[in-house]
Amino acid sequence: MVRKGPSRRDVKVDWKALDIVHPDAAGIDIGSREHWVAISPEKDEQPVRWFGCFTADVERMADWLQSRGVRSAVMQSTGVYWMPVMEILQQRGMEVYLVNARHTKNLPGRKSDIAECQWLLKLHTFGLLNNSFQPSDKVRALRTLWRHRSGLVGQAGSSIQRMQKALIEMNIQLSNVLSDLSGVSGMAIVGAILGGERSPQKLACLADPGVKASRKVIAKSLQGNWREELLFVLRQEVEMYRECRERIAACDGQLQQQLRQMESKVDLQAQPLGPRPQGKRARGNAPKSFDLRSELYRLTGVDWVQVDGFDVQIVQTVTSEVGFDLRAFPSAKQFANWLGLCPTNETSGGKVLKRGTPKVVNRAKVAFRQAASTLLKSKSYLGAQYRRLRTRLGAPKAITAMARKLACLFYRLMTKGSEYVDKGAQYYETRHREQQVRTLLKKAHQLGLQVIQPEGKTA
């Protein structure tokens, strides 16, 4: 069988595809110690130059580019070394393109910094590179604070783990009676141990009355060998944990100031926030010095605790990465594709070679996946949909598919500003059953069969 090629009218050749789009362009190869810059040979006798990474060197680079009439520059997102260069060039009024290094792969051969900056210049001159999404300065500041806070939370969690390890090595089985060592009861008992108390009965009396384990069991778990080197480790880890908590509190204060500087979308006095839904409380790592839920409601116009799968920390992570204005993404599909949640099919010769989502390192993507994984026991429409996907596709693919649905939902709520209404798990199950019945009836009609339904039941 001979495969027919495309007809003449289907083939459209764009002879102007390689027209010069950016005539006054520059390509910059960013490095940790030096930057290589290339411009058009028509603008300078020495079109490729080397500059250092110090501020004075970058200023000298900007002066040279301005004197040669460069209006647009392109660079790769190499670590964090591109940030000061981009900031100085933007202050000079230049349009700076920040591109993904995967989109600028050179031809096979010897790679050098000189060849790399010239290759970037060539691609950018013909308009073959797409600019990466960059939020506003206020959102960047918010992102920096939230990422720093996440790092402090991780350090505090590591200190708790090392505290737990030291206690277990002393055979103090406190984790068997307390679910959280960093809680009120756990820290009170650890503080008394470091203060010199060794009586299991006296230590057990420090536990909160709400602890499910009895005082006798708690006292039994506090019998161990009090080794001096392990007590020293325990003391230092407790000090480290308390210092991390103090830094987190200071970071929360700075975060609150940054949020208050942003433009409000809802007046809290005219449209007050409703009560928190039952069974949905803030997680332990949420800010305690201010109400993050109210701030997000003021800035977005959406009460995110009402949306299944979301909480204030997940929404704060996403908004600190993409901002509160999503007009840079024309549609929800493009927003999900930017996050790396849409599957891509690599085809050749009409055959699909590889399926799967692209490898995208994005904190917002991770947040949506975390939100999707929390829907397993949710008695909502989204929960029922996730469980159906999990049964059919398996957990990893179901999490990715549900994360995409949540990303599209987030985009619609942010752009439309409408109120989220959950239709319930029963509504989803009913619709799914009706869809299955319609599919069976259609298949039976195609096979020439007749389906007889029981009396009193309809499709």
C-alpha cells in the first residue's frame, strides 16, 4: 500500500519565515565568572566581547550595547547569574529575552562560550526564541520571601527528625505515644529532659490531658539510657528548631507587609469573609501572625478554603510563582501547558514514539500535584472524579491528570472571579452512570441489537 502525501493545496510554504525580526539584537552567554556578548558584525569591528561578572563590568557591557544601538538582548536562564544582568539591562530600556536552555541547543560539535553567544544572537535575530514568563517586581519579592520561608520550614522539620533520632537512640519511645514531637506536650517533655528531669512519672505529667495515651503508657515510653553525647545533640537540635521558628515568625511579618502593598480586588468590609468549612482547618506550617486566608481573599476575590483540594499554603505557593494577574496566559490550556501538566506526543512517520508530560521544574506544578493527592478521601465532585481516574489510570497518572484539572479551575477562578460551587460526589456518579448507559445504547445500535431496560428504570 502506497501512502499518499499531502496535496498541493495543503502544503503552505512560508518563504518569509526567516525574516529578521530583531535587527538590533545581542546574544549573551551567562556564566558565574564571565559573560560573553555577541552583536551584529555590522555594528562593531569586534562583535564578540568578554565582560566580567562584577557590577562595574555589567554596567560597562550595558554602555557598550547602548552605544551600538542594541535594543533587544537574549540570555539563557543559567542558575541565578542572569538576574543582575537582566535588571541592569532593563533599567537601560532594553528588551531582555530570558529563554530556556533546552530551546537553544546548538548543532553537534565543539561547544564554547563564544559560539554559544553567537548562536543565541542568530536565533534571536530571526525570532526563533520564545521569551519566558516573568512576574512583576512585587510578585518576585513575594516569591523570594515565600521560598525562603519554605526553606526555613524544611530546616525546622529536619531538626525535629534529628531530635527524634537522638531520643530513639536513647530508647525514649516518645513517638509511640505522641503524634507530633513539636507539639505542646512533646516540647514540654523535651524541655524538662534537657533541664535535668529523669523521672518518667514526672515527665508524663507534663503531657496535655488531650493526649490519647494514658499517663502510665507515657511514663513507660520515657524509660531509657540517658547518654551525655545524645543529650548534647538533642539540646543543639532543640535550639536550632526554636531559632528556625523565630526566623519563620520574622519572615511572616515581612510577608504580611509585602501582601499589604498589593492592590486589593475585594473590600473586606463590604464583602466579609464567610466562616471556615467544617473539617477543613489550616495546616501546622501556615502563618500564625496574620490570617493568610483573608489576605488571599482580598487579593484574588476567592475564598480558597471553599475549593476542594486547595488550602492557603498551596494557593500562596502558586500565586507567588505566577502572580495574581494571569493575562500572560491566553487560556487555561496554555496555563496548564506552561506548568508541564499537559501530555506531549512525540510522533514520527505517523506513529507515536513517546507519550508523557514534559519534565518541567516548577513549584506551582508541585503544589497542584499536592492538591490533587489530597482528594482521595474527599466527598466532593473533584474527589469522585479523582478516585475514578485513580482506578482506571493508576495513582501517578491520575495525580497528573487531576493536577491539570485543578490548574484549569484555578485559572478560571482567578480570571472570572466566580464563586466555586461543589456539586457533590453523587452528582458525578450519576452523570458517569448516564454516560455509560448512553455509550452502551450507541454500541448496541451499531451492532444491530436491542437493549431492554427493566421496568421503572430509565437511562
